Amino acid sequence: MSGIGSMPNGGAVRSPFVVSPDDQSRDWELVLRESHHRMKNTLTLLGASVRRDFTRTGTRDVSLAVDRFERRIVAFGRLYQLLSDNDEPSLVSVDTFFENLCAAISEAVLEPAGIRCEAAIGSGTLPASQCHRLALMLTELVTNAAKHAFPDKSGALIRIDVANRDGAWVCTVADNGIGATAPLQGTGSRILEGLARSIHARLQGEAGQGGTRVTIVMPIAA
């Protein structure tokens, strides 16, 4: 069946079964927001369940462990909120947004693994859609480094830099781990590349004895 049919007057009518790229993009963003929303609600329910079930034991060690676990769940909730919030204004403050993101990533992912986080965030504004896509990319890069870069956690450090340089936003995630043999390969990298294309950015990866560094360069629209 053709997607375009002819009308008696020589015009054209689009088949209702044809989905435009814009419609597909909106549908995907809706699914993504819904997934984040459900995950956030699941974490909230999990935290309440842990608190309810384990505080009945009454021992101090268990209570302290529950407090730590609950704080981590809350941090994951904040992280998902930042990654999925559709109520942001059209322009987002870069320093406020990414400082909050780095704090949430550190508390939810890095601190429990014994990894320090340093962040240097420049000032400026970005459209909310670009901000959220950069946030998804940075979160993926930090999580990947936390999982693979530190078989020996001693002195583990991940540094996040977001800066406005030479007409582009330059975002870097660097670790002092073992150095990835292929920093931009695998399923996660394909997702990163797709996100990068969606904001006209490019990825640069390098690794060595001093660790791994991945940089996102997104030109600022004129």
C-alpha cells in the first residue's frame, strides 16, 4: 500500500498509517518520560517498603543500613527526575542543572562504590531538550566508568567538566581507572551516538594508563 494516495482533484492525501519522523520523535520522548516516571515511582515505593519492613527489627546496625539504602533510593529518584522532567522552562540554567545532576549521580552511584566525584560546571543556558540529552549522555558515561574502570577502588576518581568553549558546549567525563581498551564501543556507545546525533554533537574518546576520557562537543546554534 502506498503511503500517499491521489485525490480526485489531483492533490495528495497522506495515509493514516504513515508516521512522520516528528511524530516518531514525540512518541519516543513520551515513552522515555513514562519509563522514567514509572522508575521514579518504583524507587519511592521500594524505599517505603524497605523502611517499613526492616525498622521493625529495632537493631541499630540494621536501622543505619536502612537509612543509607533509603538515601540512595531517594538520590536515584532525584536523578530520574532530572533526566525526565518535562516541566522545565524552554531555557535551562546549565550550572544549576548540571550541579544538581552531578550531586545526584555522586550520591546514587559513586559514593556507595567508594568513588569520588569532582565537577566543574560553566554558566550559561541551554534549551531543555539539549540539556536533558547531554544529561543522559553524561549519566551513561559516569555509570559505565563506575562499573568498569576501577577493579581496585583505591583512589578512584571521576571528573565531570561542562564548559562553553570556542562556540561549543564541551562536556567531559574522565576517570583515573585502568583505561578502557575501546572507550566508544558496545550497546551503550550506540545509544550515546544516537543521542549525540540528535543534538548535532560529536563524541571523542581516548584511553591510556592514566584512565579514560570521553568528550562530547555540541556546537552552539547561531
